[in-house]
Amino acid sequence: MPAAAAPIISSVQKLVLYETRARYFLVGSNHAETKYRVLKIDRTEPKDLVIIDDRHVYTQQEVRELLGRLDLGNRTKMGQKGSSGLFRAVSAFGVVGFVRFLEGYYIVLITKRRKMADIGGHAIYKIEDTNMIYIPNDSVRITHPDEARYLRIFQNVDLSSNFYFSYSYDLSHSLQYNLTVLRMPLEMLKSETTQTRQESFDIFEDEGLITQGGSGVFGICSEPYMKYVWNGELLDIIKNTVHRDWLLYIIHGFCGQSKLLIYGRPVYVTLIARRSSKFAGTRFLKRGANCEGDVANEVETEQILCDASVMSFTAGSYSSYVQVRGSVPLYWSQDISTMMPKPPITLDQADPFAHVAALHFDQMLQRFGSPIIILNLVKEREKRKHERILSEELVAAVTYLNQFLPPEHTIIYIPWDMAKYTKSKLCNVLDRLNVIAESVVKKTGFFVNRPDSYCSILRPDEKWNELGGCVISTGRLQTGVLRTNCVDCLDRTNTAQFMVGKCALAYQLYSLGLIDKPNLQFDTDAVRLFEELYEDHGDTLSLQYGGSQLVHRVKTYRKIAPWTQHSKDIMQTLSRYYSNAFSDADRQDSINLFLGVFHPTEGKPHLWELPTDFYLHHKNTMRLLPTRRSYTYWWTPEVIKHLPLPYDEVICAANLKKLIVKKFHKYEEEIDIHNEFFRPYELSSFDDTFCLAMTSSARDFMPKTFGIDPSPFTVRKPDETGKSVLGNKSNREEAVLQRKTAASAPPPPSEEAVSSSSDDDSGTDREEEGSVSQRSTPVKMTDTGDSAKVTENVVQPMKEVYGINLSDGLSEENLSIYLRFVQLGQSQHKQDKSSQQFCSRCPDGVIKLKVKSIDRLKQFSMINIRTPISAFSQDNIYEVQPPQVDRKSTEIFQAHIQASQGIMQPLGKEDTSMYREYIRNRYL
């Protein structure tokens, strides 16, 4: 059996910082506290950072002895017991990094965390609180008057707001990349293991014990994708000095997870948004792209679907879909000095050969493959040119770049004026978006780690057969990506991404065999749960970039939003304007300092003295960059060779250098995700279990009415939900208002009526009649408000509650089963019962059996029903005959009893080999 592969779990998850006069000692351990590592940080250097990592793995006893010696050696007087020489400064869960301004270095530690999601047993945490500690001792500190101001600016980046990390799952990469790495061929892993063997010296290596019985497991740790890492600059100074387990990379954006219960089967829906750390900033201060092809407000959104009943990357079922948002990749900006709500758009530089757009799309081809699909939502028809300036330039850039690409890999451009369609009373925006979404998902496909289900072969679906992507023996791969943009990439973009995600979610559920057709309708529990995730996702990203929550939501475009939502939209607009006008400049300075875009230097202008940060983000303004790329062959040669597959996921020498591969025993803690997730060594409470606390479709969205269809794919009325999507559950008037709005809206075009071609994007509107879409069905309102209270207490018919009508009489087979059950119960209680007692009661009255059935009951009552009808001597509902224990199990139990009494059995050859292997992996 070939060796398997698993992600390496970091052995530094709990940290304690100890302090002496001359040093800090940072002690890190795994969660079980069986392996320890120690960092020594010098405090006598006023401006330099001196860190020593001996790379030795300590046991708990060794660490206690080490700390005891340090305590004894740092006391003021030898043998003095009153004062301690080693102080415990702080406990933490990870190191964010080290930073220096004008004085000495600070260390940033994570002191509080909260679990936000779980993917295959790999926990994802959100940073809840951090602590900055100044490293140099007060006796050597060289003070500077501007140090405190830089410290305040740095701390203005709130690390407790939407920063995430994981000890075992690479959040900077997609699920498709992470699982593709684990499926690497065995020969590749062996070759990579030999290159890193010097890191793990093994005295038993030549005996080959690790390969006996197929017990060897390759542990794989991939290099993070630094574009989405936000503390890369803070960790850069120690990256080559310390062991990799000390390096905890964090991402910024959004992470949410909800549980979709399908008749009791748990399916986790996870949404992860990774915000780019390149050209990062606030709304009006960061627009367009920089000279390296990085765009403003670039966010990669990934939706992951997994069957939570199987917790394993190898045996479980996982699916994901990735899409991207980002500013228009051109040199453009908006001048906010005019204090206008919509400052004019200015093209800063002429770029006739689309150089910056070429760099941007080359990055996307390398990470996502082809096709790259652009969904441009900016306005096309305006009285005064504003947003249309960007559309015209983007069309010219894409047209220029496409003429040099192979025809099968050209960039697909879809313009669609979403604002114009929203104002039209004859068009339903979401139905039009749904057509675009179907077209996009069919071109890119999605990722799933298992082959197509047999049911899809038995019941083939036309939409499924037209699906794109790359089909492999182990499943499907997503090739290409949708890139959505408007001007701000906030409100319109989030709604469009939701519709594409909803379409992809239907295909994901279908691929896992959870629905019979790849189609989801609005007003179902599943879509309501997914819509809430996406609205939280949109609000979070909007706050980070624009300073307020979303102004226009999915309900706004469905035209079912309550009237109170309009006042909220006005407040969000004012909040966004205030943030952009008064606080964005300070936030931009904080981001520049946190990401290392600006480095404070003695004798140079301070951050707050700079008139602009343009030259900080455009490096070609400070120095000459290497030679420009060809104006025609604008892509990386290696990338174009492997299309449509993304080059980052191709197995080649360049990508193998980004991996760390190490061989472990299959029970080693560093790759045992079962032990990491369940933690059998600690006491846990069901009330604190994460899977019970997360949002659930059955608890939070399914109506509480008795006898309702529990399927999360059943269309429900707007008020038939456990958790109203209107926001205020207790306000009945608001629900009534929403239903009236839905009823008065014009009927939208159906999916079949709308053409799936790109003609809909030309700007022409067509009116469709007599059709019903996926919007909520209009609800008929009653005149009296008390009627709802009356209907709640009416007993529902038995057919609706139980699925059968008992008054129709029992069948011959069911009656026989029932009589045998009664016979078994009377055998236990030793008493006779008449045939009249066989009848059960229900809320509607006594169930009447047919005359023929009563005659059969009388005949059965004459039989000696006390005689057991089973082969067991003791057989009833209260006791059964105990099972027989085989001989081998008895011997194992007896050996266990003897071992507790000190009588040990002689070890065999296999036991000796296993013990030596255990000692080697744990202590050597």
C-alpha cells in the first residue's frame, strides 16, 4: 500500500513568554503539550533583533528543568527564594511578527482567538485580541519623540477585526490547490523527502521501519501565496532564522461557516474571502492598479462545500468554487479634495499597449488558468461621462491583449449595465444575472474531489453534460475564474457574485449527490442560509474598503426589501461619505505602515509629512525597473504552455521547490488530524462544541410549524422561516409590508424565456409575459389580522403529518407485523389482552379496523402468545442474550489484567519494531 500524504500540523499552538533582565524566552508547544520549542530573544540590543532558535524539540520535563535553571540562574542572590529571576509575561496562541519604528523592536502576539470554521478537521481561527511588547530593556532603550505616534498609527490597524489563521490549513491558497498538493505522485514526494532529510536526523533510518505495513505518511507544508498574507513583512526578519512552526501566516477578509441539514445529514457551507495585501487601501485613495499589475480592493472569494459526516480529506467529499473582485486594471484615480459624493474619474497615465492590464491578467492566468471572464457592471449610458470612461478603456485593453493570445484561451469580456437594468420596471435583475451565472459556471467548472456520482450517469442532466473545467480520474478541477467589477466593487459586485455563487452551489450539491437537479430556487432554506453568508461577507468587505456596510443588498435588487430598509440605506450612504472624507487618510497611513510599504527612517520625512503615497505603491517612480515585457508576448511563457490548467498547480520543478515534504509515522501528532480535532486528552463540553454553535438551516431558517417539509430545498413563503431574512423577526407589520411589495412587483422573465446568449448584455430590454421566476411567489393577504392566530391551533390532517391516512385500514402485511409486536410485548408482561386493546388512538379518535381485521385479531388471541417466537432464550425489548467473546479477545483481555498486576508478556518482533519506531519519532 503506497504511503499517504497529509498536511503538517504546526507544533507551536500555545505560547508562554518568560522574561528576565537580559532575555525573553518564548516557549511554544503543541496543543497536547507533548512537544516544546524555545526561542531566545536578546533584550540588550537597543535597535537590533537577535533571536536564537536551537531547533531542539523538548519534552515537558525538559522544559520544566530548563525554566527552573533559568529561574535559579537569574536571581539577584544565589539561593535566594524570595524573589524570582524568571517572570511569566504573557500567554499567547501565535506570533504575528516583529516590527520596528525609530527605537527597538516590538513583538506582536495573539492573546485571544475564536474558532470560525472547520474544513476537514482543520480549524480556522479569528484573532480576537493581540498584545504588543517592547523587547529592549529599559536600561538600554534609546527614546525618540515620534515613536509613540508611529505606535498609535500601527495599532490603528485593528487585528481583532477580520484577521484569520490556521495551524494546519493554508488559508492563502484555495482548497483545490491544497488537495492537489496532497495528491502528488509518490515518486515526487520521495524525491522531495531526500532533499529535506538533513532536517530530521534519524538513528533508525537505515532499518526501514517506517515503511513496514504501509505506516509511513508524507507530511506536506506548502509555501503561502504572499499576495494574500498580511503579516509577511512582519515575519520576514525571522523567516530564515527560526523553525517554520513559529511562522503563523494570517489573512485579512472574511470567514463564515453554516450548517445545511439535509434530512439530518450535515453539510458545511464555508465562505472565505482573501483580501490582497498588494496595493491595499481605502476606497477613494486606492483606485485602479499599480505598476506591477496589483489592483485595489482585490478579493478572492471561495465557497467550500463539504459533507461533514466524514472528516477526512482523503475519504470525505469536498467541493469549492472561486471567484474574484477587483478594481478596473488601469491607471485611474478620483480626486477627493472637491468634497463631492462622486468625484470625477481621471485617467492618470496613457497605456496604449495595456502594460498594467497585461501584468494583472498574467497573474490571474498563472493562479487560475483559463478562461478569464470579466463581468463589467459599470454604467454604459450616462448624460455626462463618468463610469463609461473606465468601460471604454477596459474594452480597448482587453481587445488589444486578446489578439495575441491563442483563440481558445482569450479573455472573455461581458459588459452589463446593472444600474440601468435595476431602474427598469420591465426587467428582473437577478434573472438576467442568473443567465450570466449559468454561462460562467459552465465555462469555468468547479472543483470536486470525487468522481461523478453514479446517479448522474443513470439520470443524466443536460446542464451537467455541458459543464466545463477539467475532468480527471479523482474528480473535477476549476479552470479559469470570473472577475467581477463595478466602480467600487462593493454593492453591485456582491450581488452579482452571490448569483454566480448560488448557481455554483447548485452544481456542487448535485455533484455530491445531494439534489437531483443542479438548480436552486429563492426562498428555500438553503438559499436563505447562503444569502445571509454572502450579505455578511459583503458587509465585512464594504466596511474594510468603503467605511460602511452594503447600501444595496440582494433583497433590494429583488424589490422585496421593506420600506425601513431605505432609511438604513441612507444612513449607510452618509456613513460611507463621512468615512471617505475624514478618516480614510489615517486608515491608509496605518495600512501602509502595517504592510511595510513605508519604513520609518531617521533623517527622512515622516509618514504624516508625505503629500502623497503614490511613489510608495508605484516602485517605478523611485527606480528603474527591469526591462519591459514584450508588447505582443505579454504573458509568462511557462504559464501559457499549461493552459487551461493554472501553472501554480502544475507538478514541475519550480512548484516542488515551494513544498516542504517530511516523512512521519502514521500516528505522529504532526499529521494526525483526528487527534488534533477531537483532542481525546482534554475534557470537552457539548455546549462549547463549535459544530453545535454554528448557524444551522434546521434551527435558524426552517419554519417551526408542525408537519412542515424539512427539506432545505423547499420553497417557502417569506414569513415561513425560523430566522427572518428581513432583519426584525418580531415586527409583523414589516413582514406584511414585504409580502405586499413582493406581490405588487411585476412578474419577472423565466429562465427558459431569457436567451442564454450574450445578446442580453447589449443594453436592450425585452418584456417577457406569463412566466414565473425564482423570485418569491406573491402571497395572498387576508383582510383580518386574527386569522393567522386561528390557523395556528387547527389540527392538521393525519395525511399531512404522518404521510399516511390510518383510517383507510391496515394492509395484511402491516397487520401481521403489528400483531407479532404485540405478541412480543405480552410475552414480557405475562398477561392476556383482548383484541379490543390492539387498537390505538390518535387525536382524531379511535382508529376503526375493518371487520375482517377484527376476526383475525380474535383468532390470534386464542394462540398461546406467551411462547417466545425467537431462537434466543431471553428475547424481549428489555434484555437479550449476551454475545459470545472469541478466544483471541479473551486472551488480550487476560494479558491486560496481568499487565496491571506486573506480569508482562514477552514482546514479539513486531512489537519491538513498533516500540523502537515510536521512540524514534517522539524523542529523537
